[in-house]
Amino acid sequence: MPRLYVETYGCQMNVADSDLIIGVLGSQGYVRTDDPAAADVLLVNTCAVRDHAEQRVLSRLGELKRYKPKGGALGVVGCMAQRLGPRLLERVPQVDLVVGPDGYRGLPELIARARAGERAADVTFRAWEHYEDSPVNPPAQAPFSAFVTVQRGCDYRCTFCIVPMTRGPERSRKLADVVTEVRGLAARGTTEVTLLGQTVNSYDDGAYDFADLLRAVGAIDGVRRVRFTSPYPTDFTDRVLAAMAETPAICEYVHLPVQSGSSRVLKRMLRRYDRTRYLEVVAQLRRAVPGIALSTDIIVGFPGESDEDFAETVSLVEAVGFDDAYTFRYSPREGTPATRLKDAVPDEIAAERLEQLIAVVRGVARRKNVALVGTTHEVLVEGRAKRGGLLQTRTRTNKVALVDGPEAWIGTYRRVRFTGTTGSTFSASSLERELAVVG
């Protein structure tokens, strides 16, 4: 049987797409391997959001090409493949096929052609493609937790963002199809699902909205936790807020991208809210779901960002009190409107701002986390921690805690007490073991 190696970069959507790719090719007899040297076909699933991500892929392709066997194939799939298309075949002669996110159904045929010596690219947008009848590889490493794609593409036109050009127009799966998939996962032991979409809370299948989807998925037997990412701030309708508040399975955590704390910069970014409106959404979420944890995305060094604009971003981080933030320097993306904006921020200034922002984010998160030491939480045991011989667990609010326990706990839910924090993660003790000691 031919052996398949898949390497994934980027967001959770790409992780879900890699499972899809493995499922599609697995139905054709391919067997997955984690060793590129043992593979007949090597695929790199890519991200195009920032230039740094693409440069990493190009560097990695230079390494992987030496593993490609005679009669084998090296392919690039995903957003970078979609963005560059046939140009990537010219740029990296060792690459045999380039396939965008809507072309995975055709991978078996394309790979067969590539292995016969025919280089090919498929970057056609297919607005109908949801891969409903395509086999999906069950997540092998964590079968108790799964990503479920409910929406593809994006109709928003943020001036810095390449996603509409790499993922195509927004379209939502039918609610019944999502429910069928989640029921199948639950029957195999999945207890936590994360609903994925580019602007997931704008989900609309023509008959049902995101509020209906949350309630439907949250009511499925066996599903204990429901998460979703990434929402758009102004798409939290009253119906969605009510569904979050009234559906016990919905976790008390939202990743809420802000991008900037300055209304002037947000306008240049073509975001559909200003600073005041974003803060209103934060307040609405906290009223609907007391104790909710919030994380965000922030870009510094966007064209025209002044010292005053950056100061507003810092003050918004402190005002909201984010539990975490993913911070980035602005990365120009070919074809996006922001590349035509004037007043570029010098690299050294952008770097200084990023360093300052990271320090503020960490300080805010640390204060919040220190205050949680001594509190108790339900955690899902995700697996072995990378070091220390402990188990890594996660709360409903997305806090990571390390706890001592047996391998048999992986995939189960436990009650723990936070005993300390590094500022970002927690140490914890099992209440079950504490009670046993007392007994």
C-alpha cells in the first residue's frame, strides 16, 4: 500500500483539512506514516496569512524534497497553494502538485498523475464544496476531541487579510449534515467538539443560524463540551448570546479577534466595528456568560499606526483584561488592499511595539491567573505533557493545567485544584487524590 506523509501548518481549519485529506486518500488505499523518509507521497498543508509562514514552508520543502522517492510525489496543499497556484511549481521544481482547499476531492487522481510524471495544479474555487460525502480521518491522537468545519470561506474584506483570496466566498454547511457528523463522532467516543469557520458566528445555511447550530450540537448525546472559532465581534446576535447562555455544553471561552484598539486603525483595516462597539460586545458576552474567558488577535505596525493608536491598543488590552492574546507584526500580503496604503511603520518601531504589547498581555494574563490559584475546575485530560512526566489538561475556559496522574486518565474529565501558575499555565492537584489522602 502507498504510504502518505502529511505535515500541517496554520490554523485549526488546516488541521481539520489534513484529517479530511488523510481520509480521502485512506479510502484509496493510502496508509499514513509519521516518517517522511518512509513515505511515497508527501503533502504539506500550508498557511498564507503571514509571509513568515510561507517562508517556513519554502524552507521545509527544501528539506522534504530529499525524501521524495523515485515514482513518488511531493505536493503543496492549502492556502499558500491557493495563493501561488502554478507559480509554486515554477518556484520549487521538486514540487509535483499544488492543490487549493476546494480541490481535495480530486487528490487521488492528481497524485496518480504526479507519480506518473505529470505536474499539476488545481486552485479552482468550488462554492458548493463541503466534502459532505468524503471520508474524514478520525483524529488519531485525541479521539475524544475533534474539529468540525461548519463554514468555509469569508465574505468580509479586511484590508490586511488574504483569507478571502485563499478560501473563497463564505458558505455554510447544512445544520443537519453537521449534526450527523457530530453524532458519528460522539458514537466513537468524542466528547468535545470545536466548530470551525472563518467567521463562524455568521453561520447561516438558509434555514438556520449560528444560534440554532449551537443548540443542536450542544444537545447531542455524548457531547460534553462545545467550542467554536473564530467568531467576528459584531456577529454575536442576541439569539447567539442566548444560545451560549442556555446551552450547558457551550464552553465559557471565546476567542474574539480585535486586531487594534484604535478606531482610526480599525477603519483603515475595514473592520466592521470601532473601539466602542468592540467593548460593548465584550460587555454583552460577560453579561450573558459570567466568568467567560476571552482571548484575541492583535496586529501592530499596520500602515499609518501612530504612537497614539498603539497606546489605544495597549489600553484596550488592559481594559478588557484578556486571558491571552496572539500578537503579530503586520505582514503585507500580495493582492490585499493594505499593501496600497501609505505611511508604512518602520520595522524597528513595529518590533518595539510588539515587544511592549507582549509584555502587557503577559502581565494582564498573569494577574488573572494568579487570582485563580486555589480554585477548583473540571478539566479534560488531553495527554502527556511535553516534559515533567505530568498530564496536560484543559478547563472549560481554556486554561491549561498540568497534573500528576495515570495514563488511563487521558480522554477523561477530572476535578482539580490549581496549586500554582507560571503566569500562563497552571500546576494542579487531583481532588480525587486529595480526598483519597484525607480518607
